[in-house]
Amino acid sequence: ILEVDVAKTITKIQPTMFGLFFEDINFAADGGLYAEMIKNRSFEFEKPLMGWEQPNTKRSSLNMNSGTATPIKVSENETNPIFCRVLVNDDKGYAIINEGFRGMGVKKGAKYNLSLKAANHNGAIKKIIIQLIDKDKKVIGETSIVPTTNEWEYYSAQFTATQTEAKAKLKITFEGTGTIDLDMISLFPDDTWKNRKNGLRKDLVQLLYDMKPGFLRFPGGCIVEGRTLADRYQWKKSVGDVEDRRTMMNRWNVEFSHKQTPDYFQSFGLGFYEYFQLSEDIGATPLPILSCGMACQYNTGELAPMEELDPYIKDALDLIEFANGSEETTWGILRSDMGHPKPFNLKYIGVGNEQWGPDYIERYKVFEKAIKAKYPDIIIVSGSGPSPDGEHFDFAMQELKSLNAELIDEHYYKSPQWFRENAARYDNYDRKGPKIFAGEYAAQSVSGANPNNRNNWECAFSEAAFMTGLERNAEVVNMTSYAPLMAHEEAWQWTPDMIWFNNLEAYGSANYYVQKLFSTNKGTDLLAITKEGKPLTGQNNLYASVVKDVNTKEVIIKLVNTAATPQEVTVDLKGSKLLSKGTITTLSSPNLQDENTFGDPKKISPTEKKYNFKGDKASVNLPAYSVIVLKLKLK
Ligand code: AHR
């Protein structure tokens, strides 16, 4: 028998308790959430024609060119310095073709918006034919543009796809002979999230929205740090006109890659403004993380000297102004000009990701002083290094505690067994010390980023077992997020991942449904659930936590059975006045290796049923390997 004292609130559950970690890894932004379908739209990749082909450049045995595309660089100082100069020699149908991000996913009957910038030398080119072609080169959508002037000019057109195709390409054919310059060739589905221009993929945002996340951490991860300081994520370069955001090689380009991704670049079309907007759209508190003047310690570990930290600190202060400043402030004006006059209500800022040692602490102190001096109410998230059992962890924790750090970011990528064995991890954390942000975690079926590292059911229910421990310790754990969030089926660098997508579809893994069960049932008040006075942290393979929701007047009990056999559990609600009806939601699967797939995306997904009981005791049969959410209405 498990006992719940409904009358005794231990602590309030933070609205931020269960949130999202977003990083542009695994093609999560460009090629994923960011709905742009053209890869290398502005010819700024390291090889400017990456993603583009010219099938009929050398057409005949006489080697007669029908045309050539040549990248032209204007100046180093420009943010978008390269454009494409197309010289068409004859009327034999010279074309350039963009391959998209592992193809382009188009849907029959859906509309697509094409835009490009062109300068037509002396009106040489009479018409530009734009076609979607399928994998057999059949035309499945077509429009055209008539470029009218010598000067750079934007043109746009809309067309409808006549066929569903996961591997479409965009073909641009030129009528006329002579030279035309092209840049910012862009193709978006018309149907983006909230129908925004420069928008996001609707199906992917929907999956996030459905989780009711408490916060959105962005833009990473290691991507924040960069392999070198010059490669760090600089938010100021990700705002303003999309065309002026300088493209950069992604930190996840090639390295750690199972399938090499040398074509992984960041367009920053999804930049800090869009991250704030997304946070607002999905009801999540924004949590940006910034470079602390240390490049990734797994790479160069380059350090900004202490006397050269000012630009990094200024970036943090200016970001707060960008998010919260009035329209009288420099950065507040930019936010307003971009379409959001109201502040984004930023409350948290992260200083560094997975950095460690005295170098980190030294830098953190300077950031803390500067941020608190100007914005005393902003809560600072500090790092604790890459792993809680790493050699740097204890040092970081001690130092940060002595500095009265507010929120410390812990990361753990461990075996499912570790997660089951660590459900009591926070039971003895000092309630008066810094709060904890479990900012990146995932159970790994095998270690390392490889195809055998699966989002299987054992990983997912082990995380659920661990999460009862996070919830039971809501006094000290204020924020938590699974990582990484998303991965493209054909272009990932890290496994496992919460959401998998290809160019047409997306599905939530079993881990996604575990996260969703917790975040949509987080309640408002933490209660205690005990057996013989002790919390359930794995005794008889059982784990439990309980919250109350004062708004819906419900008691919400989470139970996890990690045993291979069913177990009967009775919960004694100690005389509290309950209606005899409730709901029981079950997430379970018979095999440890089971997982969701594109073919069977909801194989492991929750089922909700009515639940009736008598008196003040609720009995539940927990299937083998199951996660149960029991909701009981208070009278
Ligand atoms: O989530 C993938 C990576 O894991 C993150 O970028 C980094 O913070 C961690 O090491």
C-alpha cells in the first residue's frame, strides 16, 4: 500500500519544470524545423555551389556549353557576399537544380512560395522557369518569373504541387541568352506554423506545442560554444533581415557523424527572434544560453582572455535588452521592427554550456556581476561540466554553491540502468542550495552516436522512473529537458533523439510520450507518496511521484513498473474527499526493444481510460514495463 497525504503540499511545482532543449544538431533547424526547402539558398556554404547541380553544362560531344553558374564574391565584409552568376550560351534549356536537404518533401495539392533575387544583365534572360521535379525528373509543379531589371530585385511566385514526393528537387531553367545574377533563392511551404513567412514546419512545432513545455532552451548545446571562439553562436548575427544573417558552418558538420554531413551549415533563418517567437507560440519560457568566452573544451578549448570578455558580456546584456527593452532602447527597437513591439518577458539567461574548471568559474563570476548589476531579476543558469560523475562536477558544484548560484545545469547521457538506479539522485540535495536544471539527459541503449543507440522502450521507461525522482524533488529541481530534441532520419549526428522526422513526416519516440505525460500532468503542488514512510525509488522495481493540481482539483499519481511482470498497487489517499471517478493513462509495451518508427509511429503511445474506485483507496494493476498516470478528482 502506498500512502498519499493530499492535504500536505511539500512545495509548489515550478511552471518551468518540464521543458525543451533545442539545438541545431541532426538537421534540427536548417533541414528540419526551419521550413526553408532550398539548401544553400544564398551560395554561402564553404563550397558555394554545394547543393546545386548543373546537369546540362556539358551537353554535347562537341562539349558545347549551354551555360555555367559561377559564384562571385563581392567582399569579405558583406554578410552575404556571394551570389551566383549564370551565363546562358544558347537556348538549349540550361538549368540549375537544388537538391534540398536530402530532397524536398512536397505534398499533393499544397502550395509553395518561391522567392529569389535577380539582376538581369541588359534584359538578357526573358523568363525563368521554376519547376519541382520528382525523383524520376517528372515535373510536379511549375511557375515562372520574368526578371525585369538590371538592378537587384526580389521576385516571388506561388505554385501547387501535383504529387506527393519526399525527394523532390527544384529546377530553374533559363529562356534567353546572356547573364543573370541570382541570390537568396528560397522555397517555403505556404502552410507554415501560424502561416508565418520565413516560418517553421507545422508538424514539428505541433509536436512541441502538444507537450505544453514549461520552457524552451536555445540554441544548444555545443553549438553555443563553437569549436573556436570565432565559430561560437553570436545571437546578434541571427537577427534582422534574413538576407543579412551570415551563413556559417555548423559545429556538427562532419564530426561525430555516423553518416557524414559535410553539407551542414547554419543559415540562421531560424535565429534568436524566431526562437523567442516560438517560445511564445508554444507557451514556453524562453531560456537562451550564451557563450561565456570559452570554445568547446572537447575541441580547441580556446579561451577569451579575462581582459577581453567585454564583448561577450555585452552580448548578454544586449540580449536582455533585445528581449525585454522598450521601444526606446537600441535593441528593443530592433525587436519591434522585426514585428514584436511587446517584450518577450525574458526571465532566464544561461552563461556557457558544459564548461568546467577554474576557467569557467572565473568567467562566470564576471558575467554574474555584470548581469545582476543591470538586471537583478534575471535568473542566471550556470553549467557544471559534461557529466555528474566526471572529475569536474564536484569542483563546479562546490564553487557555484559558494557563489550562491541560482540554477545549475546538469547533463547526463547514461545507460537505462543508470537512470533506474539514480531515481534518488536529488533526495539529499541541499534544499537551501542552488536549484537544479537537468538540462540535457537521455538514456542510451548503447553508448555513443550510432545506429544501435535506440529510442527503445527500456530507455523510455527508465527515464520515466528517473523522472519520478525529478518530480519528487521539485523543491530543488526546477527545470528539466530531454536532449537532443530532433533528428532527421538521413542526417543525424547524435542518437537517440526525442523526435524523428524526414522531409514529409515526423513522429514522437516512446521517450517523447514519457516527456509529454510528465509535462502535461505536472500539476501545481508537490505531495508525497510513500511506502512504509519511504519514497519509491526502485524497491520491487516500482517508482512513484504525486502532485495536486489546484486549478483542476485533481490528484495526479505517476507510477512506473520496470519489472517484466505486472504488479498490483493500492494507493491510500488517507481519508481525502475524492470523487469516485478519474482517468488512468497507460504507456506500456511488452518488449524492452520496442520502439516507434515511421511505419508505426504510435506503437508506444498513451491510452486513456475511465477509472472508477470506491472509498479513499485506489487499486491499480500495473502492466509489465509500464508508466501509469492516475488522475483523481477532488471533491
Ligand atoms: O545534446 C547533444 C550534445 O550533448 C550537446 O550539444 C552538448 O551540450 C552535450 O554534450
